[in-house]
Amino acid sequence: MSYFSKFPNYAYDLSDTQNRTLITDILRRVNLKGNARANTLVFDQYVVQDGDQPDMVAHKYYGDSTLHWVIVTINNITSRYDWPLDQVALSQYVNDKYSDPDGIHHYEINATSGDTTRKLQVSSDTTGALPVTNYEYEQNENDNKRRIRLLDAAYIQQFTKDFERLIKRRR
């Protein structure tokens, strides 16, 4: 199934001329129910490698690159900016975004209570504060995008059926 082939079509007057054109409602979305999203038993964790794209991951994991839409739907990826960049693209992005990639983005310290693996942003005069450069900040943001969830292959058929049913539902 191609992703948009199951989306509803609408007759729309693009030029206000009374001539209607059939268009696909590409803005239609289907969200996972809260309990399905929280059910870790039906998902596997995956770390996106440099150069991986959703179709490549779908081929590796499901044996079918056309199931890329399942990966982006499950992970609520709505634009290309939600997918991790490879190192070359990340460097280019950082160089384009910042006049000084090595400049200080913010300061942080390790949390001392609760989840002590977390970092807390603080002012530069906080005792023990360490600087984080613009590049380090963007690298961390990109690395966070690398951790995605993949629907267990045993549930793909049911997921695609549910998706088709829900995407066609009138609002």
C-alpha cells in the first residue's frame, strides 16, 4: 500500500472557476491511541544509523521498503526535520544556522536528584556549570531523534487495516 493511496480525495475548485479538481487530503492524520502508544510490548527500539532513511529501515526490519509510512506514523514524524541528519548534513546545518558553531549555546550541570542522567540548563555562574557549544547542542538534539520505535512485524497487518479504516473516516 502506498501511503497516500488510502487517503480520501475531495473535489476542490482550485481557481474559483467552478471547475473542480480531485485532490488527496494529505493533511489527514491518524494518531495512535494513548494505550497503544504506551504498550512497549508491541514496539522494538531502533537507533537510526548515519545514512538510514525510513524506507531503508522498513526494508531492514519488515523486508518491505513501502512500509516506511508505518515508521513515520508510529514515530509522529511529520517533516524531514524530524528525522536525524547524517554527520555531513548535520555539520552543514550547524554551519548554516550559527555564525560560530563552536560558540556557547548554553551551560548545564548534571541533575543531583531524580533522574541523575539528565542535564539541567543553568546560568554560566552556576557552580560546576559546563559550556555546551552550538554544535554539541545540535548533535545532542540530532542524537535524540535517532532513537525510534518500530512496530513489531507481527502487528503490521492489523496496523495497516486499522490505518486504512481510520484514514477514510469522515471528520
